[in-house]
Amino acid sequence: MATYRNRDQLVIFDADGTTIDAFNAIEQSFLRHGMAIGDLEHFQKRRKLFKYLGGLREFPNNLRRQFGKQNRKRLLSTLTEFYRHEATLYPGIAPLLQALIAAPNVRLGLVTRNVTIDPEQTLRSLFARHDVDLDAFDYFACLPLGEDKTTRFRHARERLGVNPARCYACGDEYSDYTAAIGAAMYPLIVAYGAEDRIRLRKSLGVPDDFIHASPAEFAAKLLHALDLPAESSRPDDSSLGEPDHGEARP
């Protein structure tokens, strides 16, 4: 029988589309280069390869403007600057993270495929603007785009000595769901990021009970699971405005 050195709980967050309003960051960065990404509803329905090329209307112009090394480099630079200085966490996410950092028996992780330049520095800058210190997290990993998260999830819980039955993995894509299951963690999947509820449930087979339609619903479910007060999820970062679209601590 497996034994564990503590009774902690572990929560691993995804960054883009789960905690960070990545769609707005991409949309605004594209606009600054004369491109359009389309609306969130259509963005969520596109397959991965085509998500960033827009729909039929936007595709020809976007493809032309993204073609060539220098064009892609300029777009990446703009995206990085937007993330560091303007991008926002979803409403209620900052107080949620602050509450989890303060909870004595909750360990926090962030596993991300963020594509900006020096993503660790990018995310430190973004989270710091919301009074969230990434140094207070217990596990932090930036992955290449093609790397599956399962191994990192498993590594986090094993390194921290947490029972997998007390672990939660939070993301916005089907791959986050399968990685959580593969690492024997409970998945909390949000439907306001890269994929919508219909696609997650009907096309990809994610059970509806794992899916959360809004940041508020997601935060409430997680806090209840951790036996923390719901008041912890009340947004206190209203000054940042609404989105345009409707390693270890000591």
C-alpha cells in the first residue's frame, strides 16, 4: 500500500485560457499587425492547426501576414509585450490564487505551454500585476508546444509527496483532461478558453461534470473541493476591467 508523507492537496493550473484571458491577448496582438482572429465562439470550434489562422474570412490575410520568419518574429514580440504589460487574468482568478497560496495544506503548481518569448519571465510579469507571486507556487514548468503534460503532473505530485487522490489539474483543453486522467488526478476543465462546452462534451467525450462554464463556476467548484470558503473567489481586481469578449516555496 502506498504511503504519503503529508495530507496536503495539490492544484496544478494551466495558464492560457484557464487563468489568463489568452484569447484577448491573441486578438489584440493580431489587430496590431493588421490581422483578425474572429470571435471567441468560432475560435473555440477550430481545430488546433487552424485556430490562429482565423476563419474563412480572415484566413487569406492572416496566412499572408504570418508567412515568413520576420513576420512571425514581430508577431511573437508583440504578443510577448501584450502579455507582460496588458493581458489580464480572468475575473476572480487572482483572489482564488491568493486564497490557495494562503491555505496551509494546499500546494500549487503551474504547468504551461505559453508561447511568448521567455515565458517564465512573461508569466511572472503578468501575475505580478495581479498581486500573485509565482515564487509562492510549489511547482512551475514551461513546456514546449508538443510536450504532453502527463509526465509533469506526475512529477509534481511525486516530488511533493501528495496522494494522487488529493490532486487536481485545471485546464481548458481536451489534452489537459487526458493528462490529468493519465496522472491519476481529478480534472477541472473550463469551457471559456480554447474549447467550448459542446466541443468538449459532445465531440471529445469529456463528462459534463468535469466542465465549468465560467471562472466563477470553476472557482466555486475548486474551493468547495478544497473545503475553503467561497468568499475566497470573490473578484477584487475589478479595476482591471472585464475581458473584451464577454519552484517550491519554503
